Amino acid sequence: MKQLFDEAIGDLPPSTVDVTAAIARGRRAVFVRRLANPVVASVAAVAVLLGAVAVVLLSSGDKGSLGPAIPSPTSSTTTAAPPTSSSPCFDGVEPTAPAAKEQPAATEQRLTQLVKDMVKARLVPGAKLVVHPGAQYPDGHPRGPLEVFYVFSETEDQGGGGCKIGDDYFLAWSDVQAPGGTGNIQVLVARGGGSNEMGTECGTNNHVTSCHVKHTPGGDVAVQTAYRMESGTTQYQVAATKADGTVVQIQAEDIAGSSKSGGPATAAKPPLNMAQLTAIALDPRVTMYPAG
């Protein structure tokens, strides 16, 4: 979930998950990429960035319209409507990949060390990982550079046709200080399917400067997309769907923090190139299903 919006926010690439605002506030942005209308996706993203939870309004004739943003509950007495089997909120939302073999804490520990080592091994001499200001989850709990943490919340039927889509993924984020300036890297790993489904084809977006799809002999698919923002910043992104059911999204930008800020580039180039990001995303160790 990530990153490309038109102007202040804009269109969301179809193969990505937008998690930036979710981490900053300790809750998740709706997976607006599942909406068919790009204008609706923009509205949803605006609602999230303004500090409200966007909700999808579902009806028998329309499963992709957006309702008004609903502020997050401020009282523990506020509860969502109880889920029902007939509620369309739960249709196609849950990951369809097999259940994870590890407890979340074990996955966090395993992936943190692995991702850090893989990224550090590919950085230019003199570069170092530093704390990213947006890597806070829950809100007010800062995370270390590329510290992997589990983001989870239940999907809720909020009544009146309103749905709050839940979360189920692991995330890590870091700024990267290098001789050529400061950029950032973000890594997401999850069970695939449902709201976590990644696209396996190149999408259409005004900011795309290049896109290629890589297939591996083992059945993995990686969508490699380069974006150029209106502010002039560059993002390299790889969205991988693996044969074992794991999905990985990894991206690098030539700006400290996030390209969503709309600011100018703060580095000569993103800290890792597309080939390096692809190697990490497709590494068999980056999985929800480790051997043994």
C-alpha cells in the first residue's frame, strides 16, 4: 500500500498498497487501489491524509463508491456494527494465501535482520540507515531503521453500508543518509490475496516513466515501476507476487521521508536501484513461509 498520487495526492498505482498515512496515525489507509474509479481513489487518499478513516460504501449495485470520511473513535464505548456473514464488507478482503507458520513476533525478528542485512549490503559506501519519522506503530511508538513490525486490524462493518477494511501485513521503513543526500526505503511483506493482492501487470499512471514485468522460473512475478513526481522526485518500486503465496512491495525514493510531502528531492538518486530492489523482493528468504 504507497505512494503515487496526482498533485497533492493523485492516482494510486494499481499494484501498490498505500500505508504511509496508516503508519503515521497507527491505523491503515483503505486499500483504495481496489476501487475501479481513480477519482474515487484520490478522494479516499485525501480523507486518510486529513486524519480521518475513509470508508467504502457498498450496495447491491455498486461495490466501489466512497462514502464520507468518518473520524476514528475517541471513546472505547464506540463500537462497530457486529460482523455478519451477509455483509459485503468481508467479501474478498481476507488474504487467501496459507496461514503463516510463525507467530508475528518471530516473523518481525526474522525479517528485520534479513531485510537490514540485504539493504546494507547494497548501499553505496558511506551510506547508513537512520530512523524514519513516519515509522510509528501504534501511533507514538517509533520504530528503528528498517525494523519490521506487524500491522493488523479487523475489517469492520460500520453499519449503513460503511466498511473499514482491515490490515494484515509486515512493514519496515528507513531514511538512508548517503554522500549524495538522504532518501528512503520502505518494505512490505504479507500473505497474498484479498486486500493484499498485488497486481501482476503494468498499470497506467501519469507518473510512470517505465514499467517491466519479470517472471522467474519458479513462478514468481515482479512488477518493476519507476515514477517521476510533479515535484521532480523519483520512486523505484517492485511489487512481487510469489508462488508460495507471499507478496512483497519494496520501494526507494530520492527524498527524505516520503514523496507524498510534495517536496523536492533531497538526494541525487534513490538509495537502491531497480535491480537491487528486485533482488531483495525475489529473494526466497523474504517470505511468510520460511523453510524448517
